[in-house]
Amino acid sequence: PIFHEELEIKLILDGVSTLMVDGVIHTVHPGDIVVINPYEHHYTIDTGTPVAIYHLYMLSLDFLRIYNPHTPDLRYKLLGDRVCFQNIIHDDERLQRILLSAQSEWVEKSENWQLVLNNLMTEFFIVLLRKYSNSEQVHTKQIPSSKSYDGILPALVYINIHFAQKISVDVLADLCRFSKSYFCKIFKQ
């Protein structure tokens, strides 16, 4: 399983895949949109069949605000307000159109492409916030506050990379520059 702070979005173009997101199994088909929220553990389950073909969009939570400070603050919405997007979206032609247009802008890089891309993604996230967000889901996940999470982020990244190896608490605490007892307290929270 992997996790990251970025928002991961996949537009399934062809084929079928089975995904696990925070312990829930999903099967996705062409036209489906997969949204992986920050810090959700996820991976593709090997079913022995070819994996779906898709466009992948990895977005920093600060992506929208880079070009326009008046756009929605996704970092605050997702980590501060604890909003969570629905993981699988079926048959939303508007969102499909936006993602395909964003892909085209990214590839072609025509004049003012960054502004167009920002506007497309702003529309995309407004639709997500209006139709496909659920703050209750995140409250049950007990996501730590951004401040405490930032403190242990080096350990989380290390765990994600070295998950198959034996990892000591001492090494993780050192990475975060915390005492072992303080690290354990923050990590448990």
C-alpha cells in the first residue's frame, strides 16, 4: 500500500481494475474517475488480468492557489475542514470532459495553457466539493491535525518506502528529530 499528501485522480480510459482504498475494494471501469484523498492507503489488486489504462493526475494541495489566490484552498478544505472526496465517481460526463480538456492543455501547452488548466481544475474541484464530498467520512478516519502530522511526515515517508524492512522506532524518532517517547505519543495520535 502507498499513501501521499497529493490528491491522486485517475480517469479510467479502458479496461477494468480492482483497487483497495483504505481497506475498501473497488472495481473501476472505463469512464470512472478515481479520487484518492491525501493520506489514504491505496493500491491496485493483482487479479491476473491486464490493468486498466488511465490518465493520472497527481495534484499538490496548493495547485490551485499557485496561479490564483482566490481559488479554493484545498489544503485547508481537506486537512483543516476534514473534507473527503468520494473515491469512485461513475458516469459524470462533466468531470470526464474537464479531465480530458486538462490533459489536452497539459500536452499541447498552447498560449496561456496554465491559466486554462487552473480554470479547468478549479471547476473540477468545485464540482467535487458540491457533489462528491463528505466530511463525515473523514471524521471517522481520525486524521491527525496538520501540525502534528507534519512533524511525523519524515517517518511516514520512510515507512512508506521501507515498509518491507524491519523499522525501529529509534530511527523514526531520529528522522523527525523527536525523543522516542514524544514520537510514540504523536505517532499514536
